[in-house]
Amino acid sequence: MLTRASIAFLLVLNPIMAFAGEIYGTIRESGSPVKGASVTVECSNNTYPAQTDDYGSYRVFVPVNGKCSLTVTYIGVTSQKFSVFSYTDPVRYEFEWNRGQLRRR
């Protein structure tokens, strides 16, 4: 069990993670997970990369709040930009991949 002092110490060690927003979710194609896709979130002229796992799940920590864009590259095809928002609290975005097009589920 963490004490308040332990939590404060951890926050001092990693202040970016303490205030980072988390954008996460899954990407599927015809009900199956999209494995090994590159996910890029772009905010304030900075990019934050991630990759989907065997379940099609992705997780990106974004140290700024506000409007961002998300793109997916899978099997050499890059999707259109999709508007997402980063907040202090985690936010989930579920997508369907269809021949290079992203659709929010």
C-alpha cells in the first residue's frame, strides 16, 4: 500500500506522467483485432507513437491537453487524420479499420 509520501515522491520522479493524458482503445477490422499497427497522436506540433498489441489495443500518453489528431498505419497504408482530445483523465477511442479508413465505433 502506498502512503501519501510515497505517492508524492513518485510524482516528483516522473512529473510528465503525473499530468499526462492517456488516449487508449482498440482497433478492429471485421471484428478481429488489428495487430502491429502504428498509432500516432499529434498534438501541438509534437507526435506521440504507439503500436497495437495482439488484441488490437493501443495506449498513448500525451503530456498536453486539447485537440489532437490520430492516424493509424497498417500494412503500409496510413489512415486519414481523426480528431481526438487529450484530457488529464484517460479517454477511450475505439476504431474500425476498413481499407485505410478509420471509423469510430
